[in-house]
Amino acid sequence: MEELLRMSGITKRFGNGILANDQVNLSLHTGEIHAIAGENGAGKSTLMKILYGAELPTEGEIFWHGKRVLIPSPKAATALGIGMVYQHFMLINELPVYQNVYLGMEAGRFALLDKKAMRAGTAALAQKYNMPVDPDALCGTLPVGVAQKVEILKVLARGAELIILDEPTAVLTPQETEQLFVQLKRMRDDGRTIVIITHKLREIKELCDRVTILRGGKNAGVFAVADVSEQEISERMVGGSVNLKVEKRPARAGETALTVEHLCVAGRGGKKAVNDVSFCAKRGEILCLAGVEGNGQQQVADCLTGLRKHYDGVVRVLGHDIAGMCIHQVRGLGLTHIPEDRMTVGTNQAASIYENLISLSYDQGDRAGWMDRKGLRRKAQADLETFLVKGTPDMPISMLSGGNMQKVVAARELGCHPTVVVANQPTRGVDVGAIEFLHRKLIALRDSGCCILLISADLSEVFALADRILVFHDGRIVARIRDVEHTSEQQLGRYMLGIEQMEVTGDEA
């Protein structure tokens, strides 16, 4: 196959001495789907940011169609024919689809927008790649799977030959994932090259033609996907064996830890984001709230953790009605929270790793009003080692990769002997080795009598951890699943999409 792009000897050093990429080589062929895999901090995102012009390499060369090029900005990358779809979408919610697709390259003359041409162009692209979307729909009203299609259409409208996708299936149902794969293969067959950054080994095997593995900022191998197993990919990523199967014994549920009764939360345009939801969760079990993002799970988590004050209904944590309590008081009951958004809610980006780690425990063990700084520093260092965080305590947390940042949040929230854990997307963006570790940690907490409320869009994680599942759609619980082992991903996906509902009888637990 013809070589479309080659990155040769790419090295990236940051000002604080971090070596993110160390003489990395990457070759991409025209008309292939290529995976970039590796542990958190392995240099995947940095390498792709260099390719997209969001970072400049310290050393190395980039060749596009055989010619050496400089890519100093995303604008320069777009001009070459390189596009990127980030995991966190960059749409303007107040604008319709067609204006998002053509943002910055609007059709028209004499300062007048040719809306008809932009609508037609959007519709033509959507039809060509089988991405059904209403050009006039406001992006803020779109389900997450459709919003992702708009992001891809934006890149296609700019004529991208090479499209980079960062964790493209992180928030999709199995049905949406299958549909995306069909669309990506159609783009590949049309001669486009697709690069995906993913931690989902099964998807690499199902979708990709080749995989480049990075470890510690260096190349750890390039393979035809047909020639390697999931286990071999994971071992190359982490440099050793990884147990991909979660081992857990049956739950021994105890007393009720969380109670939600007739919870209603207002949403946009007078619609209810949560509509008359009731359930309870017990100590010694993992209860999962499953659903496509934007169907009420986030608002339920906000109510349980004290982040949302205005709601109708009753929320109890360990028997205490938390209405009117501040976040500190809710946490004082023994509840900890791994939030969905690690950047704005889970961490203080202006602080160090150490300061983020001690934010729950700085006032513990103090003597006569003095902080036990030595003890806190020892614990922070121990947490970094236990949770395999690639960083030092005094490093700004903003310098960490997303996956390592997630590990810091998990270390803080799971390392303080909680009674209740609200874990919202706890392993999003972390590598296979860290997923294994965090899953074992959550199961160990469950077995010690902790109540775990898991919110996850990763169905592999749902089936690996959940003792019971509540499926959310359109702000309501549409299925309550006790027999997790005998429920398929496809069946769960149908509940999540609202195609089917489960008849609920008996208790509301």
C-alpha cells in the first residue's frame, strides 16, 4: 500500500523535563484503519497532537505524500488534509448542524451566508457516508452518537485524507459502535486513512488493519492486527502479563446505603432531565446506572453527591436526608465521588498532584491546628506508587496525560476507606493495566462492605463489575436487571436506546 504519512524520530520534551516521545516512528498507509495503543503516559496523545499541529516536536521529521512538511498549527494540518475528532466534542450547541459543519468555511458571497448550499453540502456528505443527521437540528439537542457524526462530517467537509479519532466509542452503545465501524470502513474504502486512539482491545481486533504500540514514549512494535491476539497487544503495551478477565465472587448485599425516592430534576426547555426515579443501593454490592450519556445518570450522581441542590424527591445517604447539606457534609457521611469530568470537577488544574491528592485529607491528623505535612506527603507518594501514576508529587497536575490524571482522582477517592463510592466513568481514558487495577480495587471495596454506585458507558465494564443494573433512557429507569450474567450487550443496548422496556414488578430496588 502507498505510504501516506511518515513520522520519523519524533521526540518531544516538555519544559519540566518530561520526555513524552522518544525517537518515535509512525508510518500510515493510504486507505487503512490504524490503531495507536499504549499505557497512559506512553505518548499516544502527544504524538497525535504533533501530527495535528497542536504541539511542536523537539526533534524529528514528518513526511506527507513523501515530502517533508512542517505542521505548526491545526490550521496547517487541516490545509494539508489532516483532521481530528476529539473525545470531548467541539460543537457549538446553539448552532444548527450545517453551521457547525461549515464553521470557518461558510458558503456565501458579499457577507451573506448561502444557507441552502451549506444544508445541501451537509446532507450530501451525510448520505455518502451513511450518517443520517438533520442539517437544521440544533447541536445541543443531539444524542451523543449523532453529535459524533457531526464532528466527523466537519472533518470530511474540509477534505481530510487522514482522520484521527480519540477514543471514538467511549460513549456509544453497541448498536452505535457497530454503525460507526460500518461508516469508518466506508471511509477507508473511499481511500481515506483513519487513526484511532483506543484502549479497547476487542475493537482494535474488530476494526483495525494495523496497530502501532507505544510504551514509555518509545515504539514497542507495529503489527498487522490479524497476526496478534488481544493478550499479545496488552502485554506489549504494559511490558508484562495482564489478566483481562475480572474475577469476583457473588455479592453479599447488606444494609441500604443509598435511597432515591421519586427524584425529579429539571432539564432544558421545561423537560425533566430525571423523571420520577426511585431505587436503592446496598452495602456490599455494585449497582450500575447504564445508559447513553445525557439520559439522566449525571443528574442523579450530582444529587447524590451534593453537587445539585435543586430537585424534587428524597435522596438519603446512609439514612440521612441530604437536602440542604453542602458537599463537605455529604462527604462527611462517608461518601466519595469519582466525577465524570476530571478536568473541571475532579481536579484543580492550577494545583500540583500532591495538592490534589490531599484535598480530602489535609485536615486529618493535624496537631494543634498544624497540618501533618510529612505524613500527607508520605501518603501522597504511596498513592502515586499504588495507583501507578507516572508523575511526581510536586508536578502540576495539568502536565499529566488524561489517564494518569484519572488515576490521581481514583487514588484520592478510593484510598480514604469510603463507605459509599459514586464512580462516574471511573476508567475512561485509562490503559488496560490500570483498568484491571481499578476494577480489582472497586471489587475489593465492595467485598469489604462498601456500596458502589457505578455509572459507565463502557458496556464491557458494566458486565465485568455490576451486580445489578438500572438502565436509563430519557430520564427514566426503563429496565432493572438482576440477572446480569444472562443479559447480552445487544439486549442492554436496546434498553439504552429506548427500543425496548422491561416490565417492572415487585420491589423498586
